[in-house]
Amino acid sequence: MTASRPEIVLYTREGCHLCDETRVMLQSLLEDRAARGQRTAIVRERDIAADPELERAWFTSIPVLEAGSRRLELATSLNGVRRFLAETLDEVLA
């Protein structure tokens, strides 16, 4: 039996160096989780420049991580992203 992996959305825009750094950090943390046998996720990127509504909502807050109802704005801190992943992926399913 295999459980489906949840999806995490990474909101970015071209030319955003913070987004580039978060992308690398997120991938590294997910690879570390996989190596430890912990739950991982599928990452989908959304370019806010492609959607005027997203651009208005997230322009000053990217990079943003979103999974279900959880969201982390300005996702630039290693500890913050690690905590977001733990809260999102390690929650006990009822």
C-alpha cells in the first residue's frame, strides 16, 4: 500500500533570488526527509506574474509555500521551512 504524496505549492516569480534560494532549500529538505524515511511532497511552482490576482496577493510576500490550508509567506528561513514541512507532512491523520 502506498500513500499519495501531498502537494506543496511554491509561489515565485522570475528574477526573484529569494525564490531561487527557497527552491533549493525546499528540495534539499525534502531529499533529507526522504533519506530518513519521512513523508515527502510533490512541489508545484506557480509564477505569480502569470496571474494578476496572484501577483496582487503575493508580490511583497514571495516566496510563499502553501499546502492545503497552511501557508508560509516569505519562506526564506531554513528553520521556518523545516517547521512548515513538519507541520504539514508529519501531522497525524485521524
